Amino acid sequence: MEELIHDFREALESLDQIKAKALFQQALRGHSPIEVVEQVVVPALEQIGLHWNEGSIALSQIYMSGRFCEELVEQVLPPSDPDRKHQPRQAIVVLNDYHMLGKRIIYSVMRSSGFELFNYGRMDVNELVERVITDKLRILLISVLMMPSALKIRELRNALDDRGIQLKILVGGAPFQFDPLLWQEVGADAMGLSAADAVAIVQRWAGEIT
Amino acid sequence: MNSMQRVLTTLSHKEPDRVPLFLLTALQGAKELDLSIEDYFSRADYVVEGQMRLLKKYRSDCLYPFFYVPLELEAWGGEVIFQLDCPPNTGAPIIYRPEEIDRLQPPRVTDAPCLTRVLDTIRQLKAKVGDSVPIIAVATSPFSLPVIQMGFDRYIELIYEQPDRLARLMRVNEEFCVEWSNAQLAAGATAICYFDPVSSVTVIPRELYLKTGQQVAKRTLARINGPTATHLASGRGLPIVDDIAATGTAVMGVSALEDLAELKAAAQGKLTLLGNLNGIEMRRWTAEQAEAEVKRAIAKAGRGGGFILSDNHGEIPWQVPDEVLLAIGDAVERWGRYPLDWIE
């Protein structure tokens, strides 16, 4: 299995979709779709995340590999699949700014890892508070590119506290890479440097919540 | 030495009287004039007054008539969204479907009031400072502009999946970038800061850069009638220092995520480094931390010239306190005087 993960990861990083698809199909011959997701796709994406954290692969590779994984997993594990159920209600959003790439990467990798989550697109604080309440969210993933947008997360946290809403907030994006203390300052519960971090953190929270 | 002499000396990889400081303040002019960011950038004379006040206050070695990133998109018909406490954002993309690239035409600089306002600003600044202070104008690289023209995700897909359309988009963007850069130089700018974050190894791998962003930069910079500084706007660039030097640029804006001493060793004699104070952390620095960070940067990259102290992104955030910016200027005066004998 280690060799398969290695080869699958290499195929994704080099954007060799034909090889990645063949390896994915090979894995499916011996395992169920959810097993392939958990034992091949997630570990490969974790390794890609590590390489991103080390600076040895680029954002474009992360994006394209995440998008391709999402397509592969979607075919064998559609949103209605029972293996995607029993997860805390969760969503992903771009807060305040208009840069969507980070959110798209995380959304793809979360879905490739078997998670189902609302995709809110871009929202302001007030709109987001209402959606959190309406959708009865337990976990919210927030992506930002600009530093002032990161600071808006504090406004969101205060507004949620005022309404007595308990919500786990996971944040990510460039400002958090440059200031490792920023996530605590804005009232988040955790910060992820990569999509793989996001998957690991949400998996841990899901275990605590459900 | 005046600022121009100081900067030219370091660009020739010699030691001037002290390390030059490019404190790239743009939005802060609105604070100086007690105007909203939107009002401030609505008139050239406001920006001229703001830049002159900032120059005196912070003792920077350049003027920076940069307005905001979406300015160029505005010229292409895009929307600018102003907020109270941050740089204006870009609105919706101007290219929704890749097919639209086939019919895309660049705007003419003289037809875009937002651009002529910048040219007017540069002309007025030049009249005030002559050749004593460098005026650093900004142009987004043809290779990075599509991030705001079409959205980052669709642009990455275009790079990998539609090379012919990418080539067509680059041709159109190169025409615009060259005209815009040369218009700013003709108005009195000393150099063009060529913002190219997509070329950084944070965004694309080196092998892809060599086939795309580097080729675009070589063609574009060759047609710009003045010196250029390539800025990766926080992106990493250590593995492509030589490749960037090969584009004909004189300066490289470098990231706080990379070691300045390693960058200096790689760029020695080939590129002047611009950086790399952490603009995000700067917001919560004390004056003492600011001094320590300035000292650290100078110790790593100051010797022998070829270094201009600056932030790592090309724009100081609105939220950075005045005391920190003043402390940076003080620290450069204290620790930046050549010879840098205090460095062990």
C-alpha cells in the first residue's frame, strides 16, 4: 500500500492524470471506495501537504491535484453515499475578500477525503452569522488572503459569542502563514497551513463532536 | 548622499553611506490627509501631498506612487471595491470564459482616467524632487495580471490546459504592460516595480516558470525603457534567483519566508535584494522588535551593497502603527551606516 500511495502522490504532483486514475482504479479492485479514500487518497494528500509546508511544491500543483482527486472520488463516492454521513455539519467560506483559490483547494481536498460540506462562496460577517445559525453548523472553515480579512474573523467570533453560538472555527490562508500567532488573536480554534492540515483537524473535531 | 545617490550606489553592488530604506507606504497617505482611502486616491494632488508627507515623516529613500492592485483592472473595465481599512479589492473578473481571451484587446493608457491620474501624480512628484529621490512606479506583470482578470483558479487551469490561449493572453497583456510602464517612466518615474507573484515558486514550480513567466518577463522587460525591479510579493524565490536575474531585472523583492543571508549569497553581484521585513507581523511589533528586525536584515544582507531594506510584500499594511514605522527609520539610521563594522 505504501508503494501505491507513493506512486499516486507522485502522479498527482506531476499532474499525470492518466497514471493517477489508473492507480486509483487499481486500488478499487481490492478495496471499497471509502477504504481507497482513507488509505490511499488521504495519505497521498497529506504528503502533498507536507511538501507544500516545506516549500518543495507549488500552489498550482496543489490546486490541480486537489481538483483531480475531487473528480476521482466524486465518481465512486457521490454526495449521497452513506459513508459520507454522520459528520458534523460544516461549511467553508471566503470571508470579506474576493480571492477564492484557497477555498477551492481546501474544498476539493476535504471532499476528496470523504467529507461533505456546504460551500458558502464569499460572505461578509453579518451574512455569515445568519447562515451559521440557519444551517446549524458545528464546524466552519474560513479562508482569507488579505490580512484585514483575517482580522474580520474576530468580529465573527464576537458576533457568534453574543448570540451564544458554539462553533469550531478553522482558519487558513496567507496571513496565517506569515504570522503564526494571528489565528489565536482572531479567536479561531485552530489554523491549518495546508489542506492536509484541514483534513486532520476536522477529522479530530468530528471525533470529538459526534 | 541623497536618496538617489544612495540607491544607485547599492544597485551597483557597492556600499553607500547607509542602507537605503524603501518604506512602501501607499494607503498611509490617506491617514496623513485625514481622508478615506477612496477619496484619497480620487485625486492626484492628494496622493502627491500624501507621498511628500510620508517621505518626510518616515525618511524613506523613495516615493511610491502606487495606488492599488485593482487599478490596472479598472482600466480593463473591471470593478474596484473600496473598504475603510484595507487596500481596495478587485470585483468580478473581466474574463468569465477562456474563449473571451480570443477577442480581448488591451486598453490604451491615455483612455483610462485611473491611469492618467497616476501619471499626473508621477509628474507632480518629479517636479518636486527632481533627481534627488527615486520615484518607484508599479506595473503588474503580464503573467500575474490574469489572477485578477479571470480569477486565480481559472488562470491556473488555463496555464496547464490551454497553452494557445495562454499565449494569446500574454501577448495582449504584454502590450498593455509595456505601454503602461513606459508611460510612467515618461512621466518621471525612475524605475518600474514589476509585480510578478505568480512566477514565485510558491505559486508555480520552477520548470513551469522557465517555460512561462520567465519568457514573458524576458520579452516584456526588454521593451521597458528603464530599470526594473521584480517583486514576488511575499512569494518564495530562492530557487529561481539566477532565472530572475536572466530576465534583465536589477532588483528582486524577496519573501520573509526565506533566509536573507541565503538569498544574498545566491544574488551576490547579480541582483539587488529588496526586503524582507514581515509586513503581517509588523502590525504587532514593538519599537524594540522593529529595531531588532531591521538589525537582523542588515546583518544578513547589508554588506557590500546590493541591498535595500523594505517589507516583503511591496506594501505596508494599513494596520501597522506609526511608532513601528518610525522605529524602522530610526533603526536604519542607527544600524545601517556603512561600514557595518558591528556585524560579527
